[in-house]
Amino acid sequence: MAADRYDTERRPGCQLSTPILIDTDPGIDDALAILLALASPEVSVEAVTTVAGNVEVHLGTANAFRILDVAQPPRRPRVAQGAAGPLVGPLVTAAHFHGDDGLGNLGRLRGPDGQPRYPEPVHTLQMLDGADLILETADRFAGGLVIVALGPLTNVALALQRDRGRLAKAARIVVMGGAVAVPGNVTPAAEFNIHVDPEAASAVFASGLPIELVPLDVTRRVVLTSSDLARALERHSGATARFIEDFTAHGFDFETERGDGKMALHDPLAVGVALDPSLVTFETLHIAVECEGRLTRGMTVADRRPHRAGPAPTCRAALEVDGPRFLRLFLERVCRASA
């Protein structure tokens, strides 16, 4: 793979705001990631594509619209619904963590009048499906688009199947997923996004496209506490602040009844890397995905042998992170946008 595919330095004459497309299965940390992207002047969120993962795709699509309705960006991104399940096999969701609706069971909340605090959002879907909107957006911003994949890679794999040449026009594909040198979070070997659709991930990693992997090795080291979020939000009283308080309440892991809750910012860190690659330190690796093992299905297998003469690199993997710097950026932007 050509080294220049991984050159992320901005060239003179490039537009100030980088166009991004977010491919997502909106759960709790996905919502925080989308809010971070919408609050960041370095990027313009041009499109959002939804995929089955944390919840079924129709629920994820509703969540994408709910997030946009609350955030009210000056220019709304186009939204397309993507794959309803993995390339092979049944869908495995994470509703046990994200709530039945994916956003902490917001539908159960009621206002003082007894009406739902968050009524069903109005959908204005693109006629294209998720994979085709990815291709159309890569075409439209040829050489400039950054794709940020926050869920299973089904939509990206389908786009690859349909037209690799058009998908290759993307400048970078930042993927939250995998575990290089740490245990998985679904099985001892596999991280959730890769585990849901290992065939899709395998195809994407083998594609020769400019993949930047943001695995559990770094996302587990960026931990938001409930007290830090509460302090950052207490200066704001807008609808977005209340929305964040409501949907994150379900996502914090409270180790004791009175202890401080903790949440790893998996998907927000991937957006952070799209904004500023210097937040992490990359290692260029050959990474393949195990699709057949009974105990290891969905494992991201990295060749880290010294002086190897094996296969060519397939991606750059983030293995170190400046966690405090990212947390400052995250809290300052997301909470400022909550006013």
C-alpha cells in the first residue's frame, strides 16, 4: 500500500472545513460523537448513514434524526438508512447497554404535561440507501471526504462491493473497532463492531483503502466520569444539555450506588481522530479479521512480529492516545454547544 495514502497533513489551498460522512448505529456514545462532530469547526458533517448494530437499523435511524432535531445544526446533513443486518448471519445488538431504543430509553420520559419529552422525530430520508449515499458523497468530495465509521462496517463493505473506485475517492476512513493488543468487549477476542459483521470488516481491511483504526486499545483509556460531565453541563441550560443528561444517564457504569459513573468514549474518540490525528500515535500494521473461528470470530489479528516479511500493511492502528487533551476538547465543544 502506498505510503502517501496515509498522509493526513493539510495541503495549501485545501478547504478550511473538511467534509465528513458519519456511518453509525446510534447508541449512546455514537450520539456524543455526532454532537462532537456537529460542534467542531474543522469539519462539516455532510451526511449520516445508519447501520444495524447497537440497535436495529430503524431505531438507529430514528435516533439520528432525534439527535439532529435537538442539535439544530445550521445546515442539516443528508441522512440515509443502510443495512438492516450483517452480510452473514443474524444481527446481534447491544440494547442491554444502550437501552431498548439505543438512547437510554428516552421514549419512556415524560414532561410535566404527561406527554413524551422526546416525541418521534420526523424522518426525511434520502432515496439512496446507506451504501449508495457513501459512494455519492465520496464522489462529490473526491479526494477530500473523511468517512467516520462508528458501527459495524456493513454499509462500507456494501459500498466497496458496488463500486470500489468511487469509494477509493475518500481521503480517509476512520474506523472505531477492533482490539489489537487488549481483550475484546463481546468475547475475549472480539470487539463489538467487528464481532457483529466480521465478513464486512474483513473485506474492508483487505481493500487497500486508507483505513485508520481506532481500537479498544485507545478508546478504553479515554474515560468520561458522570461528575465531569455534570460539572461541564451545569453552566448550560439549553435543550441539548438536557438531552445529553437524559440519554447518558443510562450509559454510565456506576460501580457503587454512590460512586462516580464512568463511560469509555469509544465513538467520540474516533471523531476526535478525524478532527485531529495528532491525538493518537499510529502504528502501520497488517490487520486481518478472523471470520471462522469458533472462539475467535471477529478477532482483529495484527501482525506485530519484529522484522517480519509477511503481508503488506492494511491500515494504521492507533495504539497510544493523549487522553487528557481529547477529554478537554470533547467537554469544551460538546458542552459549549449545549447552551
